Amino acid sequence: MTRPCPFLCSSTLTGYGVRPRGGAHADVLVELGFEAGGLLLQPDRDVAGLVALGAGRAVALFNETGSAQRITTTARAAGLPGADAYAVRDLWQHTTTNTAGTLSATVPAHGTVLLRVSVDDKWASYPPAVEATLDVNPLLEAGRTAKLTTTVTDLGRTPARDLSVKLTGPAGWRIKAATPRAAKAVPTGTSLATTWRLTAPAGTPTGAYPLTLTADYRSPQGVAARSVLPVRAHVVTAPPAGTSYLSDRPWLAATNGWGPVERDTSNGESGAGDGRPLTIGGTVFAKGLGAHAQSDVEFYTGGACTTVSAMVGLDDESGTRGSVAFEIWADGRKAASTDVLTNAAPAQALTADVTGARTVRLVITDGGDGIDYDHADWADAKLSC
């Protein structure tokens, strides 16, 4: 289970440090017998935090992104001494498990998982910790069956016995396991992988829908345990054949450094619909996306498209200031990018080969000098399929 910002939020991070924010944040640390101070971030990745508190260790897994992220670290990285196993207290679920050393979770968008980790002579009395993951972000076209593989891994020092996995979704959806979803025992470090077939009914509107992955199991002593992973499935529409404007396509997710991403206008200010005509170096464009670094807009392409193209640059509404760089990502691969651009540069053509990609992302970074005045345009942005 996770709690979203502002309770424990990675917006509190400064460099490699973490500042206690007071209020509920500090109250929980005091309640646990920790002293609210001396916090240390483990920069394992930009969405993960490792917090060291007093005599114990609390591990906070932060996710600032707009989609679920798997975040992992270890008890040794938290500063604990070597041991056969460790006790892990989930401070939201109020459950205790044992781990052989790995601390890992899939954290929902803008969420935080908070764990208390310790060397405990009674570790064997606790059920083993398990981690539930998905192989892909679930994207379904209504009326068509999609495959999804879930994996439940034993992170504990003891085996997970009588493991049973269940995947549920909205009423009317067909969800069926195509491979075994139960195992008598899953030893330390091994997994149960289950392939599922999912079908959203024909006519299901596009959008995000909840799925729940539940793993029930027992410790060797018979103590029942449960791990629940809430996820979101997106019902999407197939991109049209031929060439279409990305500003006419629905996006899966969008983050923006100032206000919302705008369709066919510049970013404008912090409100929606407050942009102006897209203008780069005096040239006006009727179509495109207006954004502001740091920005990330994701589209579904379903493996059916070949090219993304755009004219890119800082919008003239930035004046003479601002610097940005543009990137096009195809699944997890950077397919094209620009150098850092300023307002002195005219619109530049950027084209990426996205053949076979399930999703594409349009990313704008801040050029390395902060996000001030970084109003930037994906002008004439097109998708060819």
C-alpha cells in the first residue's frame, strides 16, 4: 500500500538529502521511536529514496513519475550489518515479513512506500516478503485480447508456501490465467510467473481502469500473508493508418513543468487553454503541442507505426531566455534527440524511427540550467503508421 504526496514526497529532496517536512511526516517518525533527523537519500534512481533514521533504518521508496515504477535497494545499502535475514515492517499496511536482503516494490504514480528494516532474531517467525510485478504496462484495445505476465518473487529467507495469485478487473472484463497461477512452494529467490489473457468489452471507452493483483501464501509455520498490487490498465485506440497529427491523438500520460501540455497552442501560463499560436523564430504553426520543460507526453502506437516527426524549438513567448533539448523515445529506447536549443535557433526538424514500438514519448529537458522560460513546442508533430 502507498501514500501519495504530500506525506512523504520526493519533492522534499534536496540534492542527495531529505528534509523532514514536519506535521504528519515527523509525527510518524517519532511514533516509531526514530529521531526525525539525519536523513540520507540513496540515489539509486531518481524516483527512489533511502532514509536512515536514528538507530533503525526506514526505507522510503519515492515515485515522482506519472506511472508505476519498480524501485529496489538492499538492507546493506541502508547501512544495516550483514545478517542471514532481516525483518521488514510495512508502515502503511502494519505487516511484518522477512527478507534475505532485497527491498523492492512497484510504487504507483506519485506514491511512497515506507518500510522499517531491522536485524531481528525472530525473523524466521515472519512470513517471507514477496514482490509482485508486471512485465508491461497493460494497454488494451477494446474487444481485443491482450497478454500480460505477472511475476511473484520470494524475497524472503524462507519459502512462500501454498502461493495463489489472482488478477481482477472491472465488471464485464474477461481475465483468465493461461498458465498456472498457484504453486505449493516458492523458495527464496525464485518466482511464479503467470500469463493472463485480458479482454475489455467492445465499446469500452478509452481511459484508465483499475486492476488488482493479489498473492496469497503462507509461511513455513502456517502464518497467512497477502501481497496486493493495484495497477492501472489503459484502454486505447489503435492509431490510424497513414499520417496523423499527434495533437489530434489521445495521450496515455502527460507531465509538464508549468501548467498543462496544450494542443495546437503554446504552453502559455499555468492554466489550461491559455496558450497562443505556436511560434518558433517568427514562424507560426497551426498544429502541434505546446509544453514546458521538464515535459513528457506518451502516446500509444501499438507496434503499427514507423515515424514520428516534428519541428521543434523554444516558443517565441519565452522572449530571449530559456534553453531546452528534445528527445523522442520508442518504448525504452531514445530514438532521436537534439542538442540544447535557445531562442536564437529557428525551428529544427526532428524525426525518429519508431518501427515496432508499443508507445512513444515526447520528452523536453531543461538544457541543464533550470526550467525558467522553457516554453517549447512540438510544432507540426506527426505520426506515420
